[in-house]
Amino acid sequence: SQQGEEDPQALSIQEGENATMNCSYKTSINNLQWYRQNSGRGLVHLILIRSNEREKHSGRLRVTLDTSKKSSSLLITASRAADTASYFCATDAGGYQKVTFGTGTKLQVIP
Amino acid sequence: DVKVTQSSRYLVKRTGEKVFLECVQDMDHENMFWYRQDPGLGLRLIYFSYDVKMKEKGDIPEGYSVSREKKERFSLILESASTNQTSMYLCASSPPGRRGDTQYFGPGTRLTVL
């Protein structure tokens, strides 16, 4: 079963605006990761947040984690056309080195 | 720079054919994974390997097998391809250590079974 579920499924914004996408999960986790996938390509790791962390930044990315609500959000500030991609959250769902990916949020940034 | 390569970007096969998808990583990673990605279903784990000659079933292993004879290479085998195996296949690797750590992905192989 899916551990992470992203919301919304699709998001369309103008360049320069902020984009927020959310991930909810079902069971306790050790960490949560966000990945980006450009159309027809492999996934690229963006950021990892551990269960004892509440917020993490990397460049224009800000990730929050609320373990009491079993949810995380990814904020991309000052979006660019090059941010157009699908974004996935991934949680460690138990088992050696396994993670479970959600179904993704498809972001379109309009120039 | 980290690199995971997959043998083909696009592959077209016929029903019943035996299909080999190859994945090679140059990071000396112990862990390697095979996923398939389908619209609306996200990534689903087929098999993974945490050492040479070791393999573990993922969530959807039926119809697939794997081979890991060398540390850098992890092969996915479709013994008798079927149309429902048409999908995007993604290989990934990760270092040992903490559970659920960063995975590095290859570019993917889009397989079509006719």
C-alpha cells in the first residue's frame, strides 16, 4: 500500500509565484525525502528531513515535517519555468533500505 | 559525480520474449533497486539487492527476476514479457548505513510490450 500521498495531484502557477505541495503518510517514519522528476527522466533527490527535524531549507526549497499530523510540505519559492516537473515524497516504510514513494504532484510553472 | 546508467532509454519487445534490463552504478553502492512507474500509481518496488548475489522481493515481484553478480550491476529480467509489463522502469542505488537514505536514480527505460 502507498505510504505517502501527495496533494494536490497537479498544480499550475505563474513564474515567480510560490508553489506548495503536501505529503501525508500513514505510519511512523525515520525520515522523509522529496524527489523531483523531469518528464520522462529518472528521479533526482532534493532534500531529506529526519523525524526529529521540523524544518529544513535548501536554496529555494523549504520542507516542513509534522510527525503528529503525519504530514510534510514542500515549498518552492520564486518558482521558475525550469521547476516544471513532478515532485514525489518518499518515506522509509520499514525494511532494510526500502522507501515508499507517493504518486506525485505534477507542477507546471508558466513563464 | 554520482552516476547510474541504464542500458536502454526505449525498448520495444513482443509478448513472450525474454527481456533484460541492465543497470550499472559507479558509486560503489551496496544497495540497488528496481522500480516500475505507471501513471496514477507512482513508483512501485519490484526487487532490491543489498549485496552481491543477494536479492529481496519488493511489492510487485511477480513476473520478474533479478541478478546481481557484480556489485556495480543489477539486472532485471522479464522471463516472458506480457503487455501488462509495459511501463517505465527505474533503477536506483544507495549507500549502506541509515535506513531509507538517499537513492540515486538512472534515467529510466521505457519498455513497450506488443
